[in-house]
Amino acid sequence: MTNSEMLNSLEASSPEEERAFKQMEARTKPNDGNKYHREIFDIAGNESITVDVYSVLAAFEVTNPALQHLIKKALCAGLRGHKNELTDMDDIIESAYRAKDMVGT
């Protein structure tokens, strides 16, 4: 189930929840046409910044190339257009094994 499908499956029990769901859905979509860019918000939900997966990897100091690949696939599973979510999940598993092999060497 994609993020949009999950959000669409939620049932709002109040008008406030309905507005919150719509805001969450809007925040999961790229705001500038680049499918790798995402708008993220501070904890209070007030300030925002647009980031890409590479900014996230740098912020968390992920240096293992196979792990970087895995995270990129996980964050964009099924969203890149040429592979479905299940195929991306298979690639994620393979990348995890490769990352583990690289740590062991």
C-alpha cells in the first residue's frame, strides 16, 4: 500500500481529522515537480524546508553505499515510476544483504 493509498483508507471521525488527513497527503507530494524532493516540517508543523534523499543521508551520516541505496529505495518505494513497490522491496532486501557484507569486510 502506498502512502497515498494508506491516507485515503483512513476514515476521519471529525472535520478536524479530515483537514489533518488532507494536510498530510499534501505534504507527501513533491511541491516542485521533482519526485525526489520532499517538504518536511519542524516538530510543531510550522516551518518547512524542501530536502532530497541525499540531504537526509548526509544528515544521518550514512556512508555505506549499499545502505544509502537501500534507504533511497525505501523512501521512494513504488514512487519512481519504472518499478512497482514490490520490486523495490526485493531490491531493498538485496541491498540490505550487500550492506551487511560490506560491514563484515
